[in-house]
Amino acid sequence: MAGKLHDPAREWLEAEQAGRDELAEAMFAGALAGLPACEPSSGFVARAARVAWRRRRRRLMVGRLARTAAALLAGTLVAGAAYGFGWLAFDLVA
């Protein structure tokens, strides 16, 4: 047909449906090669890195706080147990 416009997507689909796999793959590869390169902007990279560093810093801080809280709880429990069992031991001896 003389009036038919060149439509790569339609030609690729027709080649796929017709079972002409090699032609379809070549057309698909050509279509992908024609796409512009997609790269993140420097602003996006800077924002993403900043968020990653904040999360890492926050995770480390929460870990330190959790260890400190666990140590304080363990110390309080040990002191309470020593106080309670100390009186029990004193009563058993006396």
C-alpha cells in the first residue's frame, strides 16, 4: 500500500504474530537502541545519597540507644535481684 505510513511498532507486532521471530527480535532490538539513554540527574543522586546516609545514621543511633537501654535494664535487674536475694540470704543466716 502506497499510502501506508511507516509504523515500527505495528511492523514489530505483525512480525511477532506471523511467527517471524528473528525479524521481530531484530526490530525490537532496533526500537530499544533508538530510545534515549535514561540517566538520573545529579540532584536526584545527591538527594538519594543524603537520604541513605540519614537512614544509616538513624539506624546506628537507634542501635546504640537500644543497647544502652538493654544495659540499664540488665543492671537494674541485677541490682534488684542482689538486693532481694541479699535480704533472703541475711534472713537465712541470722
